[in-house]
Amino acid sequence: MKTTGKQSSKLYRCQGCGHESHNTTNHYGKFYDRCRKCSPKSPMDAIKVHECLEPLPAGWARPEDWKIVKLGDLVSTDT
């Protein structure tokens, strides 16, 4: 099954606030970017997960979700 192809506009929903918008991607999985509605309200947590609302075409699969980490998950901030 393929997970990527030609870019096309698809409907996505922000998992932070529910805002729906069309975005151009080459897959039917989630994408990780700022939301026009809720990111300006939370600048310290601006990157939001956007879920694709389009049905999967025949022969396609959704790519694996990214693991989201923060600086404290990678290095100790204690001195």
C-alpha cells in the first residue's frame, strides 16, 4: 500500500481547536504545523496536529504518526 503520492488539497481538522481547513499534502495522514485559529493564542505550544478528514483512496494507507517530543524529553534542563 502506498502512503505518499502527488500533492493535492485535502480537508484537515486541527486537533487543538477543531478548526477545519484545506491544506496541500502528498499523503492522507496527519500533518504538524501551526493552526491559523489557535496557534496565535498559545505561542509556547504553537505546533498543532492536523488530522485528514478525506477518505482513503483504494490502495492507500495512512503513514505512521510522528512521535512528538519536547526539549526536556531529549536533554536534562536541570543544572
